[in-house]
Amino acid sequence: RQLEGKLILEVPAQVNPIPQSVLRAAQEENVIIRDTTGRIYK
């Protein structure tokens, strides 16, 4: 059986920006990066 839904990587709240290379890779794989406060990084 195949899983359905959104892929979310939850990380601690970030002080520094997430590198563009990481954001790009996540976008290519349809992964949402979200911190524990609910902020979504794009």
C-alpha cells in the first residue's frame, strides 16, 4: 500500500537562513520544510 499526503521535514526554529541549495533540493522532491513554530521555509 502506498502512503499518501504531504512530505514535511520539521526542524527546530532557525536563527540563520536555510541555504538555497537545501531549499531547492526540498522543492525538487516536493518536501515542505517547517519549523516547530509553524514557519514554512521557501
